[in-house]
Amino acid sequence: MQRSITLCAVMLFTAVSWAQCPATVGTYDGTPELGNAHTPFATNTGMSTARGQRVQYIYPASELLAAGLCAGAITDLAFKALQTDVSDPGPDGVLGTIDDGPLRCDMVTEVRMGHTALADFGAAVSSSSSPLSVDWEASVGAGPAVNVNWSLPFTVQTGWVEFPLMVNGFVWDGVNNLVIEVAWLRNAVVGLSPAVELQEGLAYTATKWVQAVMPNLNHGNTYQDNPLTINTQTGTTTTRPVTRFNNGSLSAVVGAPSAIPQVCADEADRAVVITRAEADQDWGVDLLDAAGRLIATERMASGTTALRIPMPAGHTGVVVATATDASGARTTLGRVVFVR
């Protein structure tokens, strides 16, 4: 007989954990530091066909731990922009007034992350037309993009610019330093290079960048400084954006008993992790909307014991874990209900 059990991640006691350690690394002094060397979104560089940037940031493990970040899966990171990247000031030449035009500086952005023994990019150089002495964290640059919306163009808006990470997030080991790479390609519209909240005066060179200064249509992740990519300039700084990390997830054990069906608060910027002690069937998770209609599904082969599903912003439906029986029919293993 098919058995359906409604689960709530925070009510399953020993069967469930809610390990949540969000952290914001860095302190903003309240004074914007302008200039393309100090923002991951240097969109006003060069002319309309100069449209790429690559930047890497070092985060020492000691600073991450001091800020309260836990070892484990980082599911989301964000930088806080102080400006919206509106690009057309209109006839009066002043942005933020009523005659501003509709043009936006859209970017397609890729984020990569990795552990590193690197603690310093070398002597700080504001900009250089020749290669710097320390190269990129190569393993990070060669890795895949880990942000969910990497293929979707967007415009930087004032406030937290969030980069939700892929299904499994990035699992920080709590020991090694962390490097984050942000690389982007923008459209032909020249932007404002919106400033971000910045941590200044670090005791080491935390940032390294390459920006296009003349026509260059390559994506920023292809930029190098040794040899220097054509039509670019490179530099390092002792500044780094204030960075917010989300670390943690709601976890439910499929099939664990729950005396009373419970409803959990919506955690739109988290992910649900559903595990099975016995995974002898093909199984997966169905994401339903508030009306019970299927809007997404993830299927896993037998032998897989865990599946991580990011929650869409504003999701108010349910997550249903199902197994596939010998006839191909799905049987419900359990579900987690979310409401706003």
C-alpha cells in the first residue's frame, strides 16, 4: 500500500538538522570607494564594444570563521550595490531624474569558487599594462560556473546582488582559504560601474582583476594577465566587497515518522535536502505550486541517497519525494510543505 507521510524539517528532532550559519564578511565604513578597480561590476570600462571583466577575491579561512560562517554547503552569496546600473541619463545628463532613458546595462555573469592555499595576490598594483607577478587561482578559473542564473542577463540594482548557487552549492571545508571568481560579459550599453559596499585597507592583496579597455568581445573568464589578454588592463587591490554568504539548508529524512503534519515557514533562499536510507529504486523530487500543479522535477538513479533542491523565491507549494516502482509508477515517499 502506498504510504504518504507529511514531514516538517524543523519538527523531526534527531532525524533532521537545520544547520544554518549565514555570515557577512567585511565591514563597510559608509564612504563609497569609486573606480573600476573597486567593483565587481566595472561596466563603464572603455567603449560600447568593450564589455568584459574577470575578478578574483581571496577570503582567508580565519576571516570566514570569525564572521560566523560554518563549514559546509554555501548556497548563496551576494554583494551589496550602492547604485542601480541605469545607463541613459536623458537630455539633462543627470541620472536619477525624470527624463532618464530606459536603457539598462545587462550582464551575463558567471561565478566560480574553490579552496586555495593562496593568501595574497602579491604587491598591490592599481593597474598595469604588463603581467603581474602572481597569476590567477587556476583551479577556480578552470572550474564550472556554480551560480544558478549564469545564463540569464540581469542589471545590477541597488541593494544585495544575489548569486544563488547550483543544486549542491559549494561545500567549504572550514579549513582552506576561499577564492571567488566573478566574470561577466555585458551588452553594448555602457554602464555606470556601480559601487559596492567595500572593505578597505586589508593587510594583504585580496583582489585581482582584468578589464577590457578597448573593443574585446570575449567573456571575462577567458581573460588572462600572463600573457595579458589583448585590449585589457589588469590590477590588484587591498580592498574587497563586503560579501554575504548563506550557509545551511532545511533537511528532511524521507520516511521518518511525524506524529502531526506540520507546516514550515518559507525559506526561499535555502534549499531542501531530502535523504533516503535505502535507495533501491529510481527516485526523485517533484516541485508543486500552491495549486498542486507540477512545475519542476528532479529524478535520481537507484543508489543515490540524497537530493538537494533549491527553492524558487516566493514558492508556496510543496516538495514531494517520490519513488518509481517496477511498473514505472511513482509512489509518494514524503513531502515538505512551505507557506509564506
